[in-house]
Amino acid sequence: MIKEHQLQVEAIKNGSVIDHIPANLGIKILKLFNLKDTNQRVTIGLNLPSSALGHKDLIKIENVFLNEDQANQLALYAPHATVNQIENYEVSKKLKLALPHEIAAVFACPNSNCITHNEPVDSHFAVVETQETVRLKCKYCEKVFSRKIMTECN
Amino acid sequence: MNNTLFRKHIISIPELNRYDLELIVDTARKLKIDPNPTLLKNKVVASCFFEPSTRTRLSFETAVQRLGGTIVGFDNAGNTSLAKKGETLADSVQVIASYVDAFIMRHPQEGAARLASEFSNNAPVINGGDGSNQHPTQTLLDLFSIYETQGTLDNLNIAFVGDLKYGRTVHSLTQALAKFNNTKLFFISPDILAMPDYLLQELRGAGIEYSLHSDIEDVVDDLDVLYMTRVQKERFDESEYAHMKAAFILTADMLKNARDNLKVLHPLPRIDEITVDVDKTKHAYYFQQAENGVYAREALLALVLNEQF
């Protein structure tokens, strides 16, 4: 299986690999989390075969090491994604994704009367986890929404 | 008491702790007994109302003037650069805040006051209401009125009646009361206007005892405070409204077995949810409550703009 991976997307010497991204979310993640704003080489694989997901997307970024906070931002968007740090072609650290305490500039506030829609500020939500439901509380309008109804910023 | 509110933004009740709330109530009490016309001397305060308001704006402006301060501002956004030229709120606030010592605002959109606090260059922003979200100074005058009539903010049985789903005054006051000990809350509303789940969840998290009811008479005899709000006719069809309205309208007759100390509060304007015969009972306190708006807002302005006094 590992051998098959290496054939699908070229291995990197040093950097970060985000794997097990649900198919079709790879490009969005690249954009939403500003992973493309780098001069380093970024490789993206779309619709790769996956035993767990059927199909998956995968992102490799050379010489950039995502820290836990950055990795956790992905947890809301792709909770089953994995983030590995690579050094000298070997996995040096597997980051365990946990829900972040807050998330900014990713989701638009579902409240159409929230001030964030007309003003020069990023959306900002606190993440509230209760009894296996994940809700987001807008820092501005203070309304609370289920994660399931959130859509990303334009 | 140590002034924890000096130069603070006052945006939302959950950000104030029990000490802050008691400090404001205590300061309001002192200013009501012993007015101080110099606390805002040489201070200029902006009063920017982007939507209409009667009591909030006039009581804020009265408070500033009774403390010796001066006011600049507007009472509707129609003639401002926002409406006429499409300026953002962020830019407007940045400019206006540079002229003044504090910035009072009401705005029809939720989150406007929080946004303003990020662009006011450290001039304290006081939220006079942001859409359906928060109206913290209403809560402060409510707390002051409760303290004034009950002598404590602990160990109280408090009922809320009416539109509990959309009523921001109810939501904010509930969040404030949850910070006090042994509070027992009763929520009385039609099913479709019941307290939102997320607020009930917050109350459970804070260990507050509460119960839900569909008729004032179920609980009125056990109460220290009865907080009335209006069930809006527009939310029901005519026959449905006619059928249920009696359960949410308070009459003097319903108070005949009430506790001596029971006080009826209402954020006003009252339409028909409290009949006028209640006004003459010893339980009516809504007009004094409205007057307390001046003292609560004086207290807040004095604390935000003076480290010591």
C-alpha cells in the first residue's frame, strides 16, 4: 500500500503531507488555509484511490512544517485528515488532529444580518463541542451554529 | 471597590463577571442617592444611533449631561457618510472615535459593537443594542432594579414571560443572573416562542435551576421578580392569538396571592401585556425601572472613564 502511495504522488524530502482529505476538498483546503501562498513546491493529488474513503485528496508541501495549531484548523473541515511531518523522506512526526478552539477566515457567518458580511473583517468563530456535536459561535453576532450548516467564505 | 471597568469596552453581558456587575449596581445606587455632576467634566462622548431608539438614547444622553459631560452624535444614520456615501462602519468608527473619549452606539446589525471596538483606537465602546444580539445596558438597569427592590441578587425566584425566543433583553438578563447564587428561573411562553436551546444549555452548564411553563398563574405566587415582555400578535394567526393571549397577559387580579416583595418589571414599551390596573399595585416597578436606566448608564460611563472617583 505504501509503495502504491509513493507511485501516485512523488515523495518529498522535507515538509508536510496532508493525507486522507475527502475527495473534492483538496483544492478548497489549499485555498482556505492559504497553503498555496508559498514559494515552496506544493504537490496535490486528487481522487486518489483510498481503502478507507474510496477516493481521497492529498497535499504535499515541501520545506513547510505545519504546527499543531495549523493542523487543528483542518480538523473542522476534514476531521479524518492526517498531517505528517517529513524529514529526509521519513515520517518524523504524526500530528494528531484535535478540534481547534477557534477558527478565522474560513467559514462565512450563516446569520445574514451579521456585521461581518459588509465590513473589512474576517469571520471568527469559537468552537464549542458538546455531547458529540460541534457548534461554532460567531465572535461578532454571538449566534451559535451547528458545524453541519457552515459554508466557507467566498 | 477596585475599578475593573476603566477603559473597557462594554459589548456583551457574558464578558462581565459577578464582580463587574456588582460594581456597576453599587455605583448606580450611590449615584442615585448622591448625584455627582463632575464625573464626566471635560469629556466628550459620542452617541451614535444608527437606528431609532427612545429610552436608550435619551437616558444615555441624560446620563452624560447629568455627569457634566458633552455629547456629539446622531439619532439616525440617514444623514451620515455611511448611508449617503457608502462608507464602512469600520471607517466611520475610526474617525468618530478619534474625536471623543467614549463611543455609545446602537446599530441594526448583530456584531456591530464588537466590530466598532476593534476600530475605535482604544476609545471605550458601549453597546446600546446590536440587532437582535445584545443590549447590555438594559440588563444592567434590570439588575440594578432587582437589587434595589430585593436587596440582593442571590437566592431569587425570577420568571420571564412572553417572547423568550427573540427577546434579547431576556437572553442577556438570564446570562447575567446565571452568575449569582441559588437563582431559580421560570420561563413562561407559547411553545413557538420558547427560550432557545443553546441558552438553556448554557444555564445547565452553569448549574442554574429552571423550569418551563405555559401560564403565568402556574408560578406567580412563588416569585420575587416577574419580568414581562410582549408576545407579538404578528407571530400568530388571529384565532390562535385570541386563544392563547390570556395566559401571557398580566392583570392585577392575578397578583392577589403574590409575595409581598414581588416586583413586576418590563423593558417597555408596554402595549397590552400588562393591564393598567397593575400600575396601581405595589408590585408595579416598570416605570421606576425605566428611570433607573439613567443611573445604570451614569454608573457605567463613570466607571469606564474614571479610574478612581
